[in-house]
Amino acid sequence: MMLGKTLVTLSLLATAVLSHTATAGETLDRVKHNGELVAVMDQSYPPYSFLNDKNEEDGFDVDVVKEVAKRLGVKSKIETPSWEVIAAGHWRGRWDICICSMTPDEKKAKGLDFVAPYYSSPAVLVTNATGSSINSVSDIEGKRIGIEQGSSYERYLQKDLVIGYGAKQIQYPFKQVQPTPYSSEDLAYQDLGLGAGKRIDGIVANLVTANKRIQASSGKFKIVGAPLYEEPNWVAVDKGDKEWNATIKAIINELHKDGTLKKISLKWIGTDITAQ
């Protein structure tokens, strides 16, 4: 009888171990089986991700996705659900990875695992270049400030952003503003371009994307003051697959060490924003 119980116990333990192993490698197994890495990102976030003249996804993040897929021995596929959906996590196998200029914070970490940093660029305040009464960050008190819905910028304006991950503590030189969420930065810049204060008074954005918009707008926008806070950007994946996390972390570390990330950064940004 004791022998029988022991065999049953060992059988159950073996099943549990096998089950855990299958779960831990679920994403990698799926990617290898499908021969495809499905990545998510913002469709209009130049120069990180945008539609080029051939109506194809292009940019810094797209090139990093392609390189990760190459090192996994698979093809890459880009999908562009809303930012809110991406940031919420719980993807349930629909997507494999977010190399999508995502800043880690406590709220997103409830649904996503942040596995490796791949670049850093600070947040800045952008206003219309003419007629704006905003000359410093403290001047946004009570103003309507545009941000992409669900982004870390929205939580910054709500004074509820906790990044961690080695970033300095954020300071808020204002008491209260009116966050104005948009489904994309394109729409926010369109409204800001109508004139200072007509629909919004400013935008909180990434320094690199802000510079890109300024260059493309023939002087319609400007950056006000110093950067608002450090903004590390990490590769994110759905929560709970330790093997997948380790695999992606190892690849991103390789891309740092062999200079591939630096090369991609110089191509799209003109400077190296990937230094650790």
C-alpha cells in the first residue's frame, strides 16, 4: 500500500513539474511553432514607429523588433492595437512582445513584465511656438495639456506616476492641470497646431518625438524649459512566462553589447540613446 501511495505521489509531482515547464515556455513554443514574432506598437510615433511612403511600419522600434525576430530565427509581424489595450497587458497569446517605447511604471507592471531597458529619452513639455503664455513647466497650472491616453504622461499630469526601475523620483512643479487624452499623438499635435489655447495649451511627450514633430512643422511648435523627468523605455511582455522573459532579456543584452542598438539609434535618431 505504501509503495502504491509513493508511486502516485511521485507521478503527481512529475506531472506538476512538466505542467510548469510547459507553461513557462508557452510563448517561446508558440513563436517557434508559428515561425513569427508578433509585436505591438503605436502606429504614429515617429521616429520610433510610423507608416512610411510604402504604407509599411517603419522606424527605430520596428528595426529592433526585426532584429529580435532574426535572432529567434523567425519572421516579425507588427500589429497596432490602441495604446490602452497594449498597456493593460493580459494579452492571452494575441501578441508576443512590446518593443514599443513603453515606460515602466507601477500600474503597467500589474499586467506586464518589463524585462530589459533598450533606450532612454526624457519627457518634455511642448507648446505652440507663438502666442503661448507657458514659459515654464509651472505655468501649466490649470491648463489643458494633451497626452496619449493610457501613457505615463497622463499619470504624470495626474501626479500619480511612479516609474522605479532606477529612475529618479519625479517632481511636480504644479498643483493641478487638465489632462486632455488623445488616442494618438497625431491628433494632439493637430489640435495644438490650431493655436495656443484654442483646444489645448501644450503636450507632454518624448523628447525625440517632440523634436521630430518640431522639425516637420516648420517652427509651429517649441519645447519649453528643461526635461520633466527621466523616461527609461523597456521591452515589455505579457506577465508570467519566465522562460520567455529570460530569452528576450538575453537577446536585448546582446543587442546592447554588440552595438546593434547603437547602430539602429544612430540611423533613426542621429545620436545614441541606448547607452545603459
